[in-house]
Amino acid sequence: MKPQARLMIADSEHDADMLYASGMFVPDAFVAVALNVAGTWQWHGLFSALEFDRAKQESAFHQLHPAAVWDEAARQQGWKVTGLVAQAMAFLHAHDCRDIEVPGHFSLHYADTMRQHGFRISATTGSFFPERICKTTREVEELAHAEQLTRQSMTEAERFLAACRIGNDGLLYHPETDDVVYARDVRKVIECWLIGEGAMPAHTIVACGAEGADPHCVGHGVIRAHTPIIIDIFPRLMRSGYWGDMTRTYVRGKASEAVKRQYQAVKEAQAIGLEMLGEGIDGQHIHQRIQQHFDTAGFITGTRDGRQCGFFHGTGHGVGLEIHEAPRISRRSCLLQAGHVVTVEPGLYYAETGGVRLEDLCLITSSGHRNLTCHPCELEIG
């Protein structure tokens, strides 16, 4: 049967659909219910006294309800269950809704409790808001602002690395304290700047040498001269929840010929990907073309000494209220549409040379794409 209502019980700090529906950050879980009115979903938010007045000013819900009213309604039903699931059941019962659709990650305990009280629960296989995949003008503005801050924080990292002294031991030394520079020192420069500008960093990657051969290693060790350093920055705007995402690879000093060849291959691969972006293009074809480029250039993907090497991740992913969301540019077919915001981030990873990755964030348009990153790709910082 078709659902009579949709239900979410989550906080909007971490649940993108709840943030999309509510339009406001709420740190604690609360209840949101969509009722089908003449074929249109109208969302209702059930808020505690702590959040109710703020919700009247900030929320995007069609209607707001004090959660305490539905706590009392549940008690009057004689249900032994209390809390958020009781509020949800009381609201649904009052609106004569028994067939309920919930997100795929909905709590099993909540679902079992509702079934025990006569509700029929089904789970959606995707987002309640498939329209999230194509960004509105306002969303593009938020993403562009997030990427602008990301780009500026990358410039701060470049300046810091340029100011560091290269020691006779091949290590970098802090320009102010003359202490050995670690990944955390570069990360501090990036993240303190971002926080001051209203963006919250999340596990910023500063991975030097062998650490960079693991694409999602955040980096912990010392920063060495003449060695590739992957810097991947992906902050979230505190005001709206939209993300930025960009990666550059640097060498402070002089890169080896092997690293230069690896970098040039990645730079050419990214140029191929960017050139192919456009409405109606299958992301799978972009990924395959980049893989062919690496193979032709002699950078083989496979397993070496028990570790993955070469180009072994996807070419790109969507960015919005989640840092990784649909669509994907990967081995699987996926047609790009105007309004998609995606990364293009090919990379090569080898234990002996380290990693190289370059990442830009782009808006797909009817005539191609708009690059939201627009930041230089220069390997060496002299």
C-alpha cells in the first residue's frame, strides 16, 4: 500500500534529510512527519519547549507542534512507551495514518515498537528528497561560498609551507618556533582559519610521503621537504550545512622526477575529466577515460606487496548537505544533470613515491560545467 505518511526521528546536525526538511540545526533528535495532502507532502515538526520558539523563527516546516501535546496524547492512549516514538505514534494516530514510510536507516527499535502498536512500516531505498541531487540557486550560492573559504584556507596552507625552513635533515621547521613541523601544525593553520570564517573543518587531510599513499589517511607524521604532501580540505558552513571540498598536492622544495611524472599524469587526468563534464554525460565514461589515460601513461592500478596502488577510487562524488552524496563519477553508470555539484578528483598512490591527488568542485550546467574551485595547480612550493 502507498504510505499515508512519512516519518523521520533524528537530529538535523547529522541527518541531511532532516536538515533539508527543517531548514535549521537541532542537536537533539526530534520528530518530523509528512502528511500526504492532495498528492503533496506537507511536513510537520514536533518540537520540545527548548526549541519551539526558535523553530517558529527558523524552521522550514509547514506546521509546528509542541511535542508535549503528543506526549500527553500518548499517555492518554494508555501506551507504556514514552519519548520520541510515542510522540510520533500519537501524532500519526490522531491523523488516522497507519501506513508509514521511514528512511532506510530508521531505528529498528522504533520500527518494532510502532509495529507492535498496529502501524505498518516500510523503508525507502533512497532519500525522501530526491530533488536534493539537483541544487537550487540558493544551494549553489552556499556551496560556492563554502568552496571559496576552502580555497582561501588552502592558500593559508601554501603560505605556511612556503615560510617553513628546510633543515639539513630534510625536515620542515616552523617559521616562528623553529620546531619540526608535523601534519597537525599544517592542519592547525587551515582549521583555525576556517573556524574564524564560519566553516567547520572535518578531518582535514595533511598526508606526507608514504601516508599520502593511503587516500583517506589524515596524516600524523613529520612534514618532509622534497616529498609530496596531499592536502584535502572539506569544511561545512556553520550557517547552512553545505560543504566545500578541494585537494591539492604540494612539494616544499624540489620534487623528484618520479613525483613530477606522477603529478603531471594526475593533472592531465583531471583536465580530461573537467573537459568531459556536462549535462547528459555518463560519469562512467569519464571514469573509464581517466583510467585509460593512467594505463597508457604507465601508471598501473593493482595490488603490490599486499597494498592497493595506482588509481583505485572513484573519479568524483556529489557534494551538498553531505560531503559524499549522489551522483557518483565511478565504475557505475550515472548520467550527469544540470544542477549536480560534483568533484573531479583523480589520484595516483604508490608507497615508494607517496600520493598525488587533485580535486575541484564543479556545477554541471546545460553547456558544460562551472568550476567552483578555480585554484592553481602548482606542485612545487619554493
